[in-house]
Amino acid sequence: MAEKAVTQVEMMKIIGLFRKEGFTGEYETFQRVSGTDREFFVVMSNEQGIKALFKASLMLNTVEFQYVLDDKHTFVQEDADAS
């Protein structure tokens, strides 16, 4: 079963959650959490180029920090063309 792409409307709602919580930075990627339509993983970077993974829930209106992406922690996006 292919994962649905995150829509522009969902992205705007997620960005709204981040802004409401006072987060600033560049939004790198948005990915739907497997098995749900209302939770997303978001990679953000700050002005120093440090990237972090967050979990955003449109159902609970929450943003949760997961971890900083570094050599030990990376965020792998599945290739849509891979079988």
C-alpha cells in the first residue's frame, strides 16, 4: 500500500502548529506517520544548519521533538520508485 503524500493544506496546518509553539527554522521534509492520517514526521533545520526530527499531530494539535539528526540519527525517506 503506497503512502499518501502530505498535501499543501496539511503542510500549512503543520507549519501553523510549529509557529504556535514558537518554533522557527526551515522546513526540510514532511512525511506521514505510517498507519495514520493525522500524524507527521517533520525535519526542520535552524540557521546553523542543525537538523532535527519532530512529530506533529493534527489530531492532538501537538509538536514533539524526537532527536537531532546527526551521524548516529538520520532520517531516511523511502524511494517512491523502489519496489
